[in-house]
Amino acid sequence: MRNLIISKKLVFLITVLLVISITLAGCGGQNDSNASGQKQSNAPMQIAFFVWTSTPITDFDPSVEFSNGVVTLNNIYETLLRYDPLEKKFKPVLATDYNKSEDGLTWNFHIRKGVKFHDGTDLNAEAVKFSIERTIKLGKGASFIWDPVKEINVKDEYTVEFKLKYPAPMDLIASSAYGAFIMSPTAVKSNPEGWLTQGHEAGTGPYKLESFQMGQEVVLTKFDDYWGGWEGKHFDKAIIKKVPETATRRQMLEKGEVDVTRDLPYEDVEALKNNQNVVVETGPSFENLLMLFNTDKKPLDNKLVRQALSYAFPYDDVVKYAMGGYATQARGAVPYGLWGHGENLFQYKYDLEKAKELLKQAGYPNGGFKLLLTYVAGDEAEKKTAELYKSELSKLNIELEIRAMPWESQWEMARDKDPNKRQDIFTFYWWPDVPGPYTYLYNLFHSQDEIVFNLAYWENREFDNLVDEGSRQSGIDMTKAEELFIKAQEILVEEAPAIFVYDKQYIKIFNKSLKGYKDNPAYPNVVFFYETYREK
């Protein structure tokens, strides 16, 4: 990885100046294709620019990355299928079609012919087998999605067979936003271990990795031999950059220096609706905000305290003031609109008297303790949410320290082996790898030998068993699986290892010259740049 030790202000100034010059060159309103769809030699380069609060990627290894790098990897790598949860349809990508046996234990995927990896080698069934077996063997990131797989067999050059240990929705798994990417065996095998993590790639996607500043920026450039071709209008390059300052992101958008941004304060969103050069659109998401309690540490190891803190949370105020109304109070861990959501689950409501009663039962009649809450620096909604909560807890004589942290630092603290060195409340968003309840319930609350995302450090064997059985049933009887997942959430809500804050609506904020941009809640925050183009 490359580390540039330059002052932050200087880096930002240089970057903005470069971006302005690039954008001016790339925003000429002329049609840059001839009748055959080929680029004219004198046509300006078309560059898309996406800025948001988070780092563009945390690990370039597609078998490992399990964070915000989804925005980068889904433009470099591809999966067998892509899922549209709103239409409940699958789009063929690296697989042209597939079928399964009646008992759901054998699945065959027919691989697209004529696809090349970025290293020039050809895609085939062996490459699919290698990629998925590598992800399983590494056991990192979202590798758990392949748990149902017993063996992978190459039937012929372009047919791969999956034999399962138990029925599972392999079409959903094969279209996952994480852990389902196909990579070049030649590139991976011919380089030392850790080559991908160090900032290399081996995908089939429309864009290649051109350069990066780790934690700050990724620059992608088009892959000339992409199987989808380059006829019509497409971007030649795409820049994904971390710009944590909300005022800066808004200013860059209004000046036309960027195409897409996320996570602006909601008063900014309302103001931008009046800007004729900016488009603001809302749509459903499967992203929800949670506050995970450190159940390994007093006083949060006491269920009554956790319940009291859940009653002390100002849900309506957070939705109204922190989210500007672009959210609804969550009901359990699985968001509204996704199968496995329990519409009849118990829902905590703001009730300070109930909170006081529970604190008294727990042995804290006068509060009297201090808690540390962490959130991702630059996220205004999380900041306002925390401030509103701090105000309510003060009424219970509970002091809440709010600490904004870079994601990497927040996560590092949360995974400290000493519970007393961790935060008390971990605030963050979750969105699906495989679009279903299992990702929320398994990743966030299932018992873990090694801490990954169960940052409540909570263990409940009855809950675990229900989630595990729900996963097994999902490939046979979706209705039965849903019942099991909802029953597991009944335990979860009662035990209150987290505050289930809100289910978020997606707000797309983009330059009106950007066309073809569509959100897919199964691929959160991803801009599929190949599908977009610029038109004045």
C-alpha cells in the first residue's frame, strides 16, 4: 500500500485543482461517439466523480473486503448474476443461465463465453471454481455465504456445478455484493500471497484499477476488452474519493465538480432540491442504523439496563431531525421491505419513566454512570442522532461521551481483546451481502469465536440455533425460514443487545448531466459506472 505523508490540506487542494481541470475537460457537451459507436480521437475524456464520507476501499482482495469497498469492487469485478430485489429478478452477468435440481442440492451455472480478465486470460468454469474455492478457503470477509457448498465441479469448459450440503438459494448467493466475485486464477497464482491486498486486481469488470491513495481515493479506467463492449455512451474513467466534510461535498456538487455524493445533512438535501443543476431522488434501501451495546462490560452486561437505554432513545426526534423524515423507526434487525422483516415485532418507544423504572430494578436508581459512543467521522446523521440521545440520557443522570472516529479506528477499538478498552455503544449502518435476513442476524448477533461484526459481543444459543435452522430452510421453504428468522428476532428484541434505530431511505444526489444512474438496494451505495453516461 502507498502512504503519502503530506499535509491533509495540501492533498485536498491539489486534488480539487486536478479534479476541476479534469472535469472541465470531461464535461464538453459534444457527442463523443461516431456512427459506429467508437470514440473519436479528438473527443474529450469522459470522467465520473463520486465523493462520500467513507474510504473507497479497505482491502483490494475481493475475497476479503467486507466494508465500503463494495463501491469500488463492483466496478472492477463481476459476479455470476446480479439481483434486482425490487423486481425480484436476476440479471445474467458472468453466467448466462442456470438451473437446479428438484431437491435444491445441485445447481448448474453456464458461464458466458468470450469474457476476458484484465490480465488477458479467458474466463471459464475453472476460473469460477478457483475463485469461489479461494474465498471459502481464506475464510475471511463474506466467505460464510458459501457455507452450503459441499463441492464445486467443472462439468465442461463453460459449466460449473455446485453440490450443496443443504438446500440454499444459490442464485442469491451467487449475486452477492460481497464474496461472490470471480477473479483470474493466472494473476492470483503467479503473484505472491497478499498481492491483491497490496493494491492489485484481477477482475473481468468494465473498469481496471489505475491508481489509488489508500483510504482516500481510487481511480478506475475502462478495460478496452470488456465483454459488454464500449459502443454508445460510457465513462472512460471513474474517481471514487473520500471527502468527509459535508460542506465541501455540497459545494463541489453545486459547482459541477462532482457527479454523485451521499450522506449530506438533510437541510442541505432540501436546499439542493431547488438547484436546477442537481437531481435529488429518494428510493428504498435495506440499510439500517444500529447502536450496539458492549454486553461484555458493566453496566451493559445487564439486560435491564439495555432495555432502559432502549426506552430512553428519542426515536421520533431522530427520524425527524437527524434524518429529515427520510427514515422510519426500525422494528427488529431486518429492515422493512426485505423478507424476514417482522412487522409485528415488539418495538421500543421513547418512555423515560419506563427507563427510570428499569434502571431502578437493575440497581441504578440514580443513573450515575458514563458511556462512550463512537460513530464514523463526517456522518452528520449519526452525529445528530448521538447528540439527541446524549440530551435524553442526561435526564437520567447518565453521561454520554460522543466520539467521532475514522471507520478504521472505530472498528479497531471495537475489536480490542480487552472489553474495557472498547466503546460502550458502537454506532454504524448495516446493509446486506446476500439480500435476506441471515446477513443481519448472523453477522451482527450470532456467536463468534473471533470478533468480526458482532460488536455487541452478545451470545445466545437459542438465537443461534434459530438463525442456523432458518438459513438451512431458506433453500427449501422460504415461509418456514422467515418464521424462524422472526422468532430469532423476538429473542433479540427482548434481550436488547442493540438499539434498532431506523431503516434508511436512499437519497440520490447527483449532477443533472449524469444519466442512467439507478440505485439497487442489494448493492448499497454502488454506482455502476458502466451503466451511466454524461449528457448535457
